[in-house]
Amino acid sequence: MDPGALLDLLKRRTGFTEEHAAMLRELGALMIPLAPEVALAFYDYLGRDKELAETLYAVPGRVERLYGTFARWYTELFGGTYDRAYAEGRRRIGLVHARFGIGPRAMVPAIGIVQELSLEHLRTALRGPEVYSAMEAFEKIIAIEIALIEESYLEALALGLSLGHRDLKEALAQGAAALLQAGHS
């Protein structure tokens, strides 16, 4: 499915509105400085898993580069602009993860770490009724994030299987590689 059309569908299904986008943009000043702490917890979580640690540390300096990528991603969560370019960026994130064999069973729990730390920060930093609308907006954008990224996994897996790969992990990785290559052509 076209990433922009999928984003529109997900906005409707989650009830994500321009008010939620505005709230997330306002929260940026509060949340973006938290990115290094969340990134540390995120990669610490992934690094405790033997299989994921092998991927993370296979190339010297990879994790350090990923911290910067994570900070950009986290900043975009609070950018307030959720359009076709945003959706295409999330598709690419999913495909890059899939190319390295990092599928939904690794990504979803790791996003849970991001969600847990971010919601905890919102609960302690905000007082009064604004905490509820802030948490609602954040939870909606996280649901959209997960759905966009998972759709890219499904797209990659379908292509990998159609290319003749029977091992699911290999089909996912090879399908993602082909989609990423097609995106550069």
C-alpha cells in the first residue's frame, strides 16, 4: 500500500487529528531533550538479546551511529508534521531493519521501551489535565509508527517469498534489500 494512503488510513483508524499533531509539536520542547536517555535504554535493551547484539555490534561504531539515527527518529515523533514524507521515512526505517534481519518481534518490544520511558516522563513532567491529552497524542503516534513500520515488513516479506526465498528471515531480508535498491534506482 502507498505509504501516504496508509498513513491516512491509520490516522482515521486511530482518531489521530490535527489537535494531536499540535500537541505533539508542543511536547517537543519537553520530550526531545529526553532522546539520549531513551536511546541509551533502547540500545541497552537490544544489546541484552544475544541475536540482536550480534547485529548491533557486528560493525565497529554501528551503535554509536545508531544513537544519532535514533535521536532524529525521536525528534520526528514530536515534529508535528505527519504527511507522506513522514510515512515514507517510516517505511524506509522498517525496510532497513528488515534488511538486517530485525523483524517485528524485536522492533515492537523495543518500541515498548520507548513508549514506557516517554509516558513515564510525561506523567512526571506534566501536571493537571494536559497530561491526558499529551499521553493520548503520544500513544496514537506510537500506534501509527508501529503500523507503518510493520507494513514495510509485510511488503518485504511478500516480495522475498515471491523471489523464491523460503526461509522467512531470509525472505524478509532479501525482500527488504530489493525494495531499498528499487528505491535508489
